[in-house]
Amino acid sequence: MDDFSPSDLKSILHSKRANIYYLEYCRVMQKDGRVLYLTESSRENLYFNIPIANTTVILLGNGTSITQAAIRMLAQAGVLVGFSGGGGTPLFMANDVEQPIEWFTPQSEYRPTEYLQGWMSFWFDDKKRLSAAKMLQTARIKYLSRVWQKDKDLKQNGFDLNGIESALDAFNLRTDQAQKQSEILLTEAQLTKALYKFSANATNTEGFKRQHASTDLANDFLNHGNYLAYGLAASCLWVLGIPHGFAVMHGKTRRGALVFDVADLIKDALVLPWAFICAKENATEQEFRQQILQAFTDHKTLDYMFDNIKEISLTNVNDSDINNEKSPSL
């Protein structure tokens, strides 16, 4: 490792990195210049390499520990580390409702400032912040439409736009007419309810009700997939240097609210349908995780997050934009 610098470890752009890891019942350590995780059994100990230069997020679940040396190397490579409950979700949601996963971000004095400055140029203006929220919501629906039209596997499982066109049209109209963030949140809740109903019907899931603390597979997979999406969103914001507290929709009093805003760009398009499909197939947690991570890669979710947040940050949201919002380019 003496021949490498931190900049060498970050040579792969975060938007192009392929790996997200969820680890449990293991020890993460540095050995011979590499970051490894060790699993222990009655017969033997097994070491597995983590390619940190091509990794975006590592989630540490139950029964994990990590060494200071490993954290140092992960920080040099710009990898976000999160501690979570079992399966990537909190064991007890009530313990910390606002921050169910505690993200540890690498410390760097050399991250770009242009995106933070651009974000702050409009954030304190209520109307411009509302306009940015509308741009995010428009991009969210465009991504869902693009993915569902393109993905053959989703189509084979009944996920196409024919059954939700009216809900999407109503969402676009109400979002465009919204005068404050609370109206957008209400419109979002109505769309989410319609998407849950559509997904349950498409997969013949009877009696579904969204419950974060539930133990049925669909809810478990939704929780798991959502937290993976939060990891991608947190990574995007860290790379661009935008603090997680400067949300445009989920409220100014939640310290991680912007992570939720950014994750919403891709959750409905990918996490929601695959959670129901995998639950229908009685998939294991590992099988669901592999499926959703492959979907993230196939549909370039990180690229989409970066493109939209960068464009919103660098767009001068003036009065004319407020009356005629333009969504970030796809």
C-alpha cells in the first residue's frame, strides 16, 4: 500500500462503482494491504477480499466488528460505512426513527464545493426550494416510466405503465400545481398507496399493508431495498459535498432528510416492484439483495442520482423556473 495514495484508491468514479456490501456475523480487518472480512466456523476461518476501490457502501449488520486499520483504508477509498440491524434494516425502529442507519462518511478537506454552493444559492428561498422539490419528483416519475418500459423481467411479472397511467397523470398535475412542500408530500403519499395496490395485484399478494416493523416478506424486502437506496443516496451527496440536512421535500428538521429525497428518485422504479416479486417467489434475503443490486447496476441508479443532483445544484432556479419547471436531463 506504500505505492498508492488515497487519490489512486478513488480512481473509479462513485457513479461507476459496482459493489454494495451487507455483512453480518464477521470481522472486517486490514491484512496485507487489503480490506478483508473474516467468517468463523467450528472447522475453519475464511477470509474474503473486499475490492474497496470499486465499492460504494458497506453495511455492517448483526455480529460484526471492524478494525481501525480497515476504517482508515475504507476512508481513503471514499467508501461509506453504515451500521444497521439485521438484514440491513433496524431491529427496533423506535430506537431511532429519524436516523435508522448511522452513516460514517470519510473525512476529506478536498471535496468539490461548487455543488454545495449551488445548492445553498436557492435553498433558503422557499419558492426556489419548492421548485427543486418539483424537479426531483418529476425526475422520479420519468425514471419509473423509463425503467418499467425497458425492463423485460418487470414486464413479465406484470409491471407496466398501463395500470398506473391515471395515477401518474394525477401525480404530475398535482405536483405541478402544488404551492408548498406539504402538498407535494400528500401527493407523493397518494401515489405510493396506488403503487402498493398495483404491485400487490400484479403479484397476487393478498392483504398487503405497508408496515415498517412487519415480518412478512414484502415489507421486509421493502425495508431492505430502501436502506440500500439510502446508501447510494448518501454516497452521492457525500461525493458532491452536499450535507444531508438540506432537504427540499422531507422537512428541514430531519438531519438526514436529503438522503430520503434523493433515494426517492429510484425507489418506486426498482425497490418496490422487486420487493413484491421476490416475496411472491419466496426468495431469501440474499437472493433479493442480489437481485436489487443487479437492478441498480443495470439501470445505472447512481448515474441517475448524480446527474439530477448536479443539474439541480448548478441550475439557477430563478422566478421563471418556478412557473415552468424543467426536469433534469435523463
